[in-house]
Amino acid sequence: MKSSSLSKLLVAVLAVSFALLFTAACASTNATTAGEAPAKMKEISGRAPITGGLQRDGIEVVQDDFVVVAILDLGPGEVALVDAGNAQDAGPILSALARRGLGPEAVKAILLTHGDGDHIRGVPRFPNAEVMALEADLALVEGRAVKVPSRPAKPTGIAVTRALRDGEIVELGSVRIEVFAVPGHTPGSAAFLTNGVLFLGDSAGASVDGELLPGDPKHTVDQPLNRASLRNLAARLAPRASEIDLLVPSHTSALDRGLTPLLDLAARPEE
Ligand SMILES: [Zn+2]
């Protein structure tokens, strides 16, 4: 046998062996997956990217790179913000205000969903604003505490001027904003409900399938608590489901199927 024929034979034998091994591996993987996956558990794929520029009933959602900020109309020349974004110069918020002929002084209040840096960096650009956050996140907002214990605390230069409590209603002009504590992503994570829109901060996100997912596990301090808080929020809001049109997480697209995605998440078994 010539050496070229021999090597062809060897290649053929190897190819057949690999094909057999591959088939066996696939079969065993399928068997394991089928055996382990609970039949009623729904597969939900990745997170849906932010769609900025959303506007409805006096609420504008502004995209600041990978996070959103909301501008709430309070009346002529006055607005409030939900979060203040990641940009130190608050560029995207200032541009959105400029399109309305407003400057930074128009911002009368900033309601923080929590104290992570990417939600608070723009705060100092709005010196007229009352700064509000849930009591349990004050130290994080002000930089007296850290989320990751291995890092040192560093003052942020931001002072919270009004500590919020669960269940409280903040009235700004004619706008009412209800405050819900949803601890888990951070100890003082909040959800805010105003005019049919529920802001969820980092406590939840939308999937590309239009479902609601719990907060990103990589950045969540206490995942079981986050999940329990979402179930609790769903139970509190269920009797008022008809009031809610839109869910707005901070790092994904919004969901316009009312409270349903939150109710579905609460009913799903934990992954
Ligand atoms: Zn965030």
C-alpha cells in the first residue's frame, strides 16, 4: 500500500470515529437535558436592548448609553427625573431638556431607583433638585458604603435631601409618584409608579421575548431577596393591574403589556 493511500485510510477511520463519538455525546446531552428540565419551565432568552426616546403622557425615557433616565413633566418649565444616568456631564439629559428649551435648573427633583454609580453620576449637574432615595440606599448614594465589600467607600459628593419610605406617595406639582421598596439588587432599591408607568430600576429587565426577568445576577447583592421583592410587588399591584400600562427597567427595553410580565415572573418557578 502506498503511503498516500494509507494516510487517506487513516483520515477516513478518524472521521468515522469522531462522527460516532459526536453522535453519542449529543445523545447523552439530550437525554440529560430532557431528564432535568421541568416540563412547565419556560425557556427565556437574552435581555432586550434599550429603546430610547419613548414618550407618553408627560413622561420621556432618555437613553444614556447603557442606562435610561426618565423626565417627568411637572408643569410649565419644571421637571423631575427618575435617576440621573451614568454620564458625569449628564449630557443626554441636558440635550433632552434643551430640546424643550429648558436648562438644568428646571429639574426640581431626582428620584433614585438605587445608589449604583450608573444611576447617580449626573446628579451634581442639577443643583436645584431635591435628591430622593430609599433610606436603605442613602449610604450607597452618598458613598459612605459600598456594594462590593472589597472596595473602599468613596464620597460621591451627592447628598440625599429626602429619604423615602416604602408605600409613600411623593407629590410634585400635579404629579403623584408611588414608592415601593424592592430590596435585593441593593438594600434600598426602589420601584416608582406614576401615571401608569412602573419604573423598575435594576430589579428587573426585559427579555428579547418580551418577558420580565429578575435583576442581572452579576450585579445583584441578594438574588433570593430580589426575587421575593418582585413577587411582593406583583401581589401589591395585582388588584390595580388595570392602572399599569408600561414597565420600564433601567438597562433593557420597556414592556408595554401592562402588569402582565411582572405577574408572569412572580408565578414562574425560580430558575
Ligand atoms: Zn444599573
